[in-house]
Amino acid sequence: DGMKHILINAIVPFLYFLGTLRKKDLYCENAVRLLQSQTPESNIKVRSFAALKPKNALQSQGILALYEEKCAKRLCISCEIGKQILCCGNKVGEPGLELYF
């Protein structure tokens, strides 16, 4: 699990950064493929969105980014999931609140 954590949180971001810096799309594509090939992370933040059922590390990283950018800053109204919960009383995981990346 430690190696997976290093891959997801250090190697993949560095590979993506390098691809961006050197304008090598293949590096960025490989970084995304690596995340897609890994099982999702499991931590308290990801588990709080468990009903979304992330299928891979790319999706769990997306959940973590969403949490940090929206939930932690209480920007629910600027988030599609947050708007659904606030406006319609939907719960995470109900139809219309699936992951699409």
C-alpha cells in the first residue's frame, strides 16, 4: 500500500508535471493511465463519498480534489453535487450524482 501511495501521490503528479513542462502529451496521458489502472484510494475523505463508488485512483483523486476545493471551503453552491444536495435533498450516490471521469 505504501508503494501505491507513492505512485499516486508523487510519481504520477511528477510525470504529469514533466509532460506539461516539456510539452510531452504522452507523459501526461501515461500519468492518467497509471491512475486509471490503480484501485481507488481509501481514506476518510474518499469514504465520505463512498456512494459515488470510485472505480480507480483517478476517480478517488478527483474526489479528493473536489473535497479540498469545494467541501473544505464550504463552496457547496459552486459544486454540482453540493447543489443537488442543497437544492433537491439528493444524497451522494443517487441518480444524477455519478462520477464521469
